Amino acid sequence: MKSLEELKRIKEQTLKEMDLRQAKERGKVIVAMGTCGIAAGAKDALMAIIEELEKADIHDVKVVQSGCMGLCDKEPTVEVAMKDQPAVIYGDVNDANARRIVREHVQGGNVVADLVIKRENI
């Protein structure tokens, strides 16, 4: 077992590393994984987003699962919230659309207008 001092040092180092990682975070992609979303194919969209981010070697964008966004008729839904930009919610996100959102919005900085169902007010 480690000494109390060593455990405190490990804790402090871990907290510093977590702060550094969060400071480098450029944004996040939130996939609604409520019952309706899962039934509509949200798992496939989630996996496509993760694969596309890995393929593009993007590590500063967090992928988060959430519950229902309340947009059941537009499921699967995905919200892209990049730093210093209004959040955008996309609807009917299948595998191909998920990959397109990563390439065009997350990588390229361009909103995929034909998939947008809601934009955050500035």
C-alpha cells in the first residue's frame, strides 16, 4: 500500500492532467441515446462519429451520450457544440450523415444546413 503523501501526490498530478485535457477540449458531440433514439439507429450514428473522429485523428472533441432530447420525430439526433460557436442540433442522423457532420462541421467548421433542426441562439 502506498503512503498517504504518495497518494496525495498522485491525486494532485491526476487533477492537473485532467485540467490540461479539459483546457484543450475544442468541443463536444452529444448523441441522444433515449429509447426513441436507440430504436431509430442512434447506436450506429454514435459508432460512426467515433470512427470518423479516430480516422481524422481528432482527440480534442468529446463524444457524449445523453438521454432523450425531446425531438422523437427527428431521431436519431446529434448536437454539435464547438467552442465559440452556437450549438447545432441535427436530426435524422444515420451512419452516412454522422460521418458527414464530423467531416463538414467538426473538422471543417461548416454547419451541415440540410440536416439542422435547431440552432442555439447567440
